[in-house]
Amino acid sequence: VQTCVFRSFGKKCQACGETSGYIHVDHILPRSKHPDKELDINNLQVLCEACNIGKSNMDTTDWRDK
């Protein structure tokens, strides 16, 4: 699934535009609250480490439209 997300969106943070460092596949709706959406490609986005950690499991912002 991770490979599909990177193919679809590239390896660029969809929140801040970062391209270096660790790039994560993020769950828009967090796995802890929505385990059924864990592998749903429509629930995944690419974020850098800082943006992903910063949003925690409280923020459900979809940065893909940015």
C-alpha cells in the first residue's frame, strides 16, 4: 500500500512541501480510531516526519487537496 501511495502522490510532504528527510504515509483518519480504514488508499496521504508527528491522532486534515 505504501508504494501505491508514493506512486500516486510522490515523496513530497503534502502539508509543507518537504522532500528531504523521512517521508511518512499518514492516515488521515487515525488507525487508533478507525482501524477499518488502515489500508484504505483514500485515507492515506504523504507527510514529512515533522508534520506527521505534529498532527498526532487528533488532526484529520486532508492535505491531498493542497
